[in-house]
Amino acid sequence: MLAQTLIRRQLFPGSDALKWGDRKPMLEAELERFRGVDVICLQECDKLQELSSAVPDHEAIEARGVGKAHGCVVLYKRSRFDAAAQLVVSLDDEDLSPDASSESARRGISRQTKNIALAVALGDKEQAGKGVIVVTTHLFWHPRFQYERARQTIVLLRAVRRLQKEKGLESWPVVLAGDLNSQPAETAYQFLAAPQLPLDPVIAKTLEESRIVHTSAVKALSSASEPPSESASGTATPAAKDEDEEAAAKDENSIANTRAPEAEDGIRSLDDLMTMLREVLPEPARSAYETSTWGGEKYGARLPEGITTKAGRNEPMYTCYSPLFKLTLDYLFVLPPLGDTQWSEVTQLLGTPKAEELGNGVPMKGIIAADHLPVGCEVAWA
């Protein structure tokens, strides 16, 4: 949604829709457009209470990382679903290598991120005993930290499968909807879309270069931060102060305050990561756009030179279109079914605007109030 707390004019030169007074009616109109949708997932949401009247038929479950003033939201139609279970995953606090001897080696984080994922199991009121698990997340933003997003992807998948098994929901389909801060020709996307294949050499090289340790990783371990607490309404409550580094103008190429990893840091090799990935995701997740036939502009038209991987070419050309950054970062994945459950089917897609319709970048009055574009799909299950 583009959290109001993160807006800095230098990040959106030329935008006329940065003040809350301008953005609020635009966001309300955009939410009202999707009022009939069963489930809506939002990231970078910090003004939910001021916008909830636009979707009066939906119940909201919200979660935020510790110290963050914005977070992830799952909105679901009360007439269709009940919330059967929910899980907030503090990605920094999940163990990458559970059997390692020290806490740092178990966690294997390269940087403190305070990122979370929110999983909500929605029981279908129309089909007793059936439902869908909706997972939304916002992975770490910094382009130079591909390793951390790869790690976050693995621990998130483990947490979702753990939720299914603990709650007896192995037969329920899982839809992952979120801002992965990863383009198709990057590790996190390839981990989801093509886990059975070797990583493209160009992508693998970039991942190897991101196997570094930021000073904040040590801080994260020493502070032993707790996951967000759950309020009675199911809304996670953060600390009052927002320390999100995205709030300031940033150098996306900077890797200051980093060092090479040591054995005790638990920063795993690509081969180790691939082994861990295939244990939790032995076959590809199905991206709604990538695996469908649709007529929009495609990411493949701007595939970076030297990339040979096929996975990701059918994704939207852009899902983020700000004046400074024009990227594909947002996705809808259906995870492989467990046991003998059949795959759920993607039956419809939300169309995406052409680049020429977005001017020099958004947010912009008359176009959209955020820097990311909505993606959506219809999923059917037996």
C-alpha cells in the first residue's frame, strides 16, 4: 500500500499523491474496487483503521514486526470464511539450521530485518471441513541481500508446513501472496518457481556475493527480540517506535557495516540452501501469472542479459512502478498440495496496467495511490 510512515519526497520525485489527505480517498476508492473479493492481502499497511470502512464486509487480521509502524494484513469476507487458525512468523527468529550448536549458527541471519509473515487458515462456511490457508509477507528490501531473502523464503515455507501439520490442515490449499522484494531473475523467486533446477549461474554469483554478515545480525541475536504479541482481536501489536530503515532515503547498492561470514554465523552455501529448500518444497510452487495464459506485458521482455532461466518470464513486466524503481516484486503462488490432495486451479487473473498508463511513476493522482500495482487471481479447489 506504501506506508505513509515510509514516504519521503526524494524517493518519489514528481509525485502529486504523497500527502495523506490526497492518498486516503484514492486508497479508499481502490479498496472499494475490490469490495466483492473474498480475500485481500496488503503489505506496508499503517492506516488500516482509517480505511476499513471501504471494505465493511471484511474482517481484518494484521501483524507487524517488532518496532515497525506498518505491517501485513489479511482481509477476508465474514460471510464466506471463519479464521480457523493464524500464525505470525518473525523471520529473523526462525532457525535456518535447527541442529547447529549455537544460536547464531542456528539462525543463520545475514542481517536483522524485523520482517514477518502472516498465515491465516480460513475455514470455508460453504464447505464444512474445507478451507484455504492464505500467507502474506514482505521480504527484506535491500537488493544486495539476496541471501537473506533466500533464507527468509526457506524458513517461511517451513513455518507454513508446520502450521498445516500442527492444525491438521494438510488437505487445505496454500496461497502465498506478497511483496517478495525479489525479481524473477533473483534467488527467492527461483527458489519458489523452480526448486528442482540448479540456480542460473548469474543468479548464483549474485547470491554468493550476498553471503555477508551485517552488524545488525549480531544486534538481533544479542537483543533476543520477541515476535509481535497478539491482541485479543488477532492484531499483532508492535513497539511504538518505527525503526524501519526504509523510512529514509537509501543507497540500494551500499553494503556498509558488513564482513565476510565466519563458521559460527551459520551462513550456508548455495548447495546447503538448495538441499534445505528441496526438503520443504520438493516440487515448484505455481505462480498464478507465470503458469497462466494471459495477455499483459511480460517480465521476459526485459530479462537481464545473460540470464538463461525460463521460470519467471511470464510474470507481469512491472508490479512496482515508482519514479526511481520499476521492478517486478509481487506474486501469487499456490504451494504444492500435501499427500494425495489435488492441485488447486487458478481460474482468473487480475489484469495489470501497461507501462504507458503509469506515466513517469506512481503514486500519482488519477492513477494509483501506491508505488506497487495490485495483482490478483481466482483460485478454485475441490
